[in-house]
Amino acid sequence: MDVMDMNISIWFIAAQVFGIFAMGFEFACYQISQKHEKTKYFLMTGIGSLFWTLMFVSMGMATSMSTQLSLVLAGTYSTVRNLVFFGIFKKGTPESQKAGRIFLLVMMVIGIVAGTITVLQAPEQVRWLHILGLITALLFVVGQYLPGDHYVRISVVFYAAVVLLTQTPINILSGTGIERWNVMGILIESSKIISVAVFYVLQMLKAKRARDLQLIKYVIADEMSKIEDLADKVPVANIPAVGKVEKMMAKMVRYELKAVTSARIKDVDSTEDELQALIDDLKLVQRMKNVRAGA
């Protein structure tokens, strides 16, 4: 193996190492709810973007920088944008929000101009892919800034799908064998898509648990009324529903505690709401204790 081969191998390995770090941060950031923790999201994705950029630089050194240049630019652009947005959302003042909108517009203009230049510099046979990358990247930038959890996740799925293709021989024209496949780059973009899918599965499970919790509370309240009526006529030990209701109460409290997260406790009002839900549960538990005490 000559010196050039050794250099290529080192850069290729470096790309995979940087990619491991990027994948961890990228997967984690799409489990964060932008609705409640947008500041944390921008910090995590900013750090992930830094490793993402270093991976593209390493792949460019290992193969050809011409096919990775737009990705290096996109990664650098993403790192700066996310870390600046982190500072803006962390401050959270009306002035910072206005500055954020101005910064977004400026970054959109820079992205369009710089992206167009790098697309034109890309090899002609892969230029179409970089055009798709530019379009989906700009949609992703807007999606990141918009409120709520859905815009950013929908846009990142399309963006990740395009970037994934750039890490295959469709875009990597130089090199031989495995070096035309940036395996870690493919895994990173796949992890983003998988992370979005996991997020929505967990959201559906949370929604189901919330529905189940409301049903459990309704059944417990209804059964407690019947138990209290029967407790005046027969011994509590002879009421079959008591054991069933007590198990449901334990399940109710478990579900209630799982629903309480730091993201939901942001101020006095939200703290009061979360505590009130637990207090209501404890009132039902106390009613059962009163029934037993009267036995």
C-alpha cells in the first residue's frame, strides 16, 4: 500500500468516526419535542451538525471534494445556524425573537446564493441530486424555525433521504470499492428517519396511555360510588370489586406519574395543573381508604 492509499484510508476511517458521533446527536435531537424544548433541540442538532460537517470534509479528502463540497457547506451552514438559534431561543425575549426572524431570512438568502454556486460547481452528472439537496435543505431550515413538532420532522425526512443518496456511488464518483460508500453517512441519514418514526410511535403510545388513563378514572369513579353504597350494607371484604378497583388505582397513579415530564412543567400554571391531576388521583385513593377504614 503506497502513501496515497494510506492517506485515503485514514480519511475514510476518520469520516466513519465523526459519523458515529453525528449519528448519536442526530438521533437524540429528534426525540426532543420542539414544542417544549426548542432550545435543547438546537443545541443538540448544532453539535451533531459539527460532527456531520467533519465527516463530509473527511469523505471529500478520501475521495473527491467536488462531490462533497455542497455537503460541507450545508453542514457548516447548519452548525452556525443551529447554534445561533440556540442562543436566540435561550434568550427568549421579544427582541431576540425579532432577531431570529431577521437571522432566518438572512440565512435563507445566504443558503440560496451559496447553495446555487456549489450546485453549479458539482459534477454535471450528479448536479440534479445537489439541486434536490438544496431545495429540501431550504425547506428544512424553515421547518426548524416554525413552531410545533411536525414541520421539522416532515422536512428532515425528505432532506435526509436526499443526503443519504449523496453518500452512495450515485454521488461519490471517485475512489474504489467500499470508499465509494460512506456507510456511516448512510446510517446517519437513516437514523434521522428512524428517529422521526420512533418519535411518532412514542407519541401515539403516549396518546393511547392518556386515553386509557381517562377511561380508568371514569371506571374507578363509577365503581367507587357503587362500593360506597354497598359498604353500608355488607362487609367490605365481601365486595369483589374492591380488589379490582385498587389495582386500577395503582395503574392510574403509574400512568399519571409517567405523564409528568420536565417539559410539561415550565411555570406556576403548568406546575399547578400537573399537581392537580395527582391530587385528583389521591382523592380517589383516599375514598377507598375511607371505605376500608369504615369496614
